[in-house]
Amino acid sequence: MTAHAAAVSLAVSTVIFALRPHAETGRMTVWMPLVRRIREPFAGRWALPGGPLEPDEDLAESAARTLAETTLLTPQYLEQLYAFGNIDRSPGERVVSIVYWALVRSEEADVAVETENVRWFEADSVPELAFDHNLIVEYALWRLRNKLEYSSIAHAFLGETFTLSELREVHEAVLQKPLDPANFRRQIEGSGQVVPTEHLQTGGRHRPARLYRYNRAANDENNGPLGVRALPGRTQGAS
Amino acid sequence: MTAHAAAVSLAVSTVIFALRPHAETGRMTVWMPLVRRIREPFAGRWALPGGPLEPDEDLAESAARTLAETTLLTPQYLEQLYAFGNIDRSPGERVVSIVYWALVRSEEADVAVETENVRWFEADSVPELAFDHNLIVEYALWRLRNKLEYSSIAHAFLGETFTLSELREVHEAVLQKPLDPANFRRQIEGSGQVVPTEHLQTGGRHRPARLYRYNRAANDENNGPLGVRALPGRTQGAS
DNA sequence: CCGAGTTAGAGTCACAGTGACTTTAACATG
DNA sequence: CATGTTAAAGTCACTGTGACTCTAACTCGG
């Protein structure tokens, strides 16, 4: 445990997910912001936002910081994904990257900045990235789709309150398949992961839909000893 | 990503699980080997086996090496657990620990060495450990019990072939509850995660039991892009 | 050599959850 | 005010599961 300063650098990167309408079809799909590398190796290539771990910050803090610095976004959900540390993953030097994945609200992603060096890509068709970041993106997408089916993280893409149709749209966008509205309603309501409010959403040319709110208490139970929280500001991880 | 040598040390530790009979009851329970620290901080305390990451080895390699050096064991299963990196988890210096968890066969654990500085503990009642290792053990146990229910890792505790009763005994030991033999058989056989051999195991004072073998092909599908393998020697992780 | 004891392994039954589908409610729009 | 649209509730057949029963095939004690 008592290591002297080794020739191994430690970096923290983050895969950021948001839902945005597809270019042509207009349907919601999964997008992520990438940053252009300005130095070697892989100068000019797109890569995940991140940077070296500062000695005075926790891992999740570092992820949130670099995430905010490059994209000006604040995540609704932030969880550690994996530590990538193969010897040859960075040409020339040895870098171990601890990667986080984050979910941001769609409305926030809509007003996100796009600059010369920050651009949004559809998660399923990112270009060839720097380092092993294509593998990382693939793994993060797999985790997102996996976790959506047994956990309740979909609300992190939405606002404080939402209709069940909106929640279903999130599921459909992530899982890339249509879901039966009636069955979806039955499952979500039965799981207790959301709680109905007394407000309805009118305006559509149809019957008004009830607004629901995420039920934190019912979901905190199955998170294990590390207790991943779904709020910004509060960091999670080891104690 | 291009970090200069920071004041952050990087270590790799491993939580090793094996099944051994309980001291009094004789029933199988989950055990783990711990090593006694011989230097500060926490000198004298028990801790997870591990050490600093060498620049020329992958993360999983480092886990397997320190595991073998201290306990002389070779794991049947080795998977990354989590990266612990809170600022104050190690007094005085900043250490980020990438923790793996491993499963070893029961018969191998039976002949494992016990020295002054290496001792086996029951996983549910380890003493107060060094650093945040109690939290790490708790999380690893949670992952083990969680993953046993949706994946097929139980065979890693057993030999090449095994009866369904032996496999059920592993599940009962890990989950700490009895399972109905008939229902367990139905589920395991239906899942296709094991395949029957043509051999029977005689010798018990009852009807002979068929020996089964782990079905690698049927289980490799749902492991995600990282493809966690269940064999020693072969390392997994990022490419 | 036989009966008792034990576990292997197959089978039964009631019940809960799910996918596919139908029906009614309540809005906006033309 | 008729029409289109989605909300929300309800129906039905099917599947997997927990609890349980029954038969098979061995070892061991007498």
C-alpha cells in the first residue's frame, strides 16, 4: 500500500449521457459530448472529458469538475464505471484512467455549448476516438442499458416531475425499442420507484397526464454499501 | 490525461473468497485470507493483500501477483471491484486503491498456508481492518451475493465437474439460506449454464448423482464489452 | 440378504408477474 | 360538436417460481 511515486499517472474521465432528438427522425436518442485533444498523443482526435487527478480532490469530485469545466454541465447522476489500466493504452506513458459515467437532463443538454473543441455525438456512432475510449464508450453504453432495466435511473434524464409517457420515452430511447404504454405504467407504478403528485399536465390534444416524482426512499435500499446517490454536489465512493 | 507525476500513489488490492466449513457448525461459509501489516500506518492490523502497481503490469496481473505472493493461491475468477480514492483513506499520504475480488476453489483453500502474518477469517465477522478495508470487504461481499443470483460464478468455488448438490451447497453458503433441491435443479438445468457429463458420482449412501460441467459458451454472452473471463492466467480489463 | 435411511431426480399445483390486447376517459383542434 | 389523440384501467393467456409429493437408487446395519 505504501507506494513510492511510481511512473504511473492517474487520470479521471467521464462518459456523459443525455437524450437529444435524432438529426433526421426527430426521435430521442442517446448523445454524449466529446472534447478535441489539443496535444499529443492523439492530437486532433475526439476524446472523453477528463484530466489528471488532483491530490486534494476525491475521485467523483474530479469527474464532476472536469465535466463542468469542459461542458458546463451539472450531472443528475454520477457513478464510477471502471478503472482502465492496461499497459499500452496510452502511447509512451503509463496512464491509469478511472472512468465515471454521468447522466444529465435533456433540457440542460439542449442549451449546452458547442465549440470548436466540444461537440455532441450520437452514442451509437462516435468516430474513432483517442486511446481506448471507444471501448470505454461501448462499455458505458452497455452499463447504461443494463442498469436501466433493473434500477431506476431514467428519471435523471428528466426534470423534477414528469409524466409516465415522458419516462417511457426515456426508456424507449435508451433501449431502442418501443414499449407498451399500459404495461410500462403497470410495472412502474407497481415498483414504487415513482410517486404520483396531485398535478396534471394539460396542453396536449388528449386527456391530461398525471405528473410523478422520483421516490428516493424506495430506491436507496438496493444500492449496496457504497450507496450511489443520484444528486449533484454530494460525492459518493469509499468513506 | 497527460498528468505529470502527481503526489498520488496507486495500489492494487484483492478481496479473496473461498468456502470453508464453519468452526463449530461445520456448515460451509464464506472465508477470506487477510495479511498482517508490518509497517505504519496501521502496523499490526489485518488488511487485504495487495501492493503498489508496478509500471510493467496490468491491473489484473498486479492483483493476481500480490494474491499469489501472499497466499500462494491461484484464483478461478478475478474481476475488478471498485476504485477507492477518498482523500483521507490513508493517513499521511494519498493512495488510490483499485480493488479486485477473486474466487478460489474450496479444496485449494483447505491446503492454504496459515502463517503468523496470513490468516483466514470468516467474511461476515472480520476484525477491525486497516484503512477503509472493512467497507471494501462489505462491498465485495455484497457484490458476490448479488452476482451469484444473476450470473453463474458459483462453479468457481468447485472443481472441473460437480454435482448439482455441490453447486447448491455453494449457493446456500453464499446466500446464507437453504434452497429447495428440486427447484434449484430445475432452474440450473433450464438456464443452460451447466451441461451434464456421462459420469455419476457414487459412494454416498444414496442414489448416485450426475456430474455436471460448467458451460462456458452459454455464459460468455451477457458479460458486456469487457468480457470478464473466469480463467486464471488470462487477464481481463481494457484492451 | 433385507429393511431402513438417505439423497437424486421427476413431477404436480397454486400463484404472481408479464406481454399482447381491449375499453373507456378526457382533453385539443378544426 | 365530431374527430383524433393519448391517459389510464382492465382482460386474458402464458411463463417462471415456491412449496410440495412421489419414485429411484444407492449404503449400511443387523
